[in-house]
Amino acid sequence: MQDLRPLRLKGADMPAFIEEMVTRFEAATGIEARFECELDRVELFPHSCGELARLVQEALANVRKA
């Protein structure tokens, strides 16, 4: 993950970005997945948003491998 290009995300973009990742994962794998969030925006620094997004991507990749 350290070698990946950093994602430039703002807190306001996080819920929609993660929802899109989960939707794409479900479409690509056929594995039922859903993202639920009660927040419209997330109050994090952009660097932290990018790291969180990479963690979600890695978690979905691990589910795909299992």
C-alpha cells in the first residue's frame, strides 16, 4: 500500500467514495456487499481520508481472495 499513488479525498467525498468502491466490488465479484453510513461528510484531514480509502480497498481485496 505504501507504493500506491496517494488518493486525494476530502471528508465530504468519503461516504460516496466508499459506497462506490463497495458497489463496484459487488458488481465485479458477485459477493453481496453494502455500505451504510449515517454521515453526509467525514471530518478528517485529506491525507487520513486517502489512507482510510486504501484500507477499505485492501479489506475488499482480502474478501475477494478468501
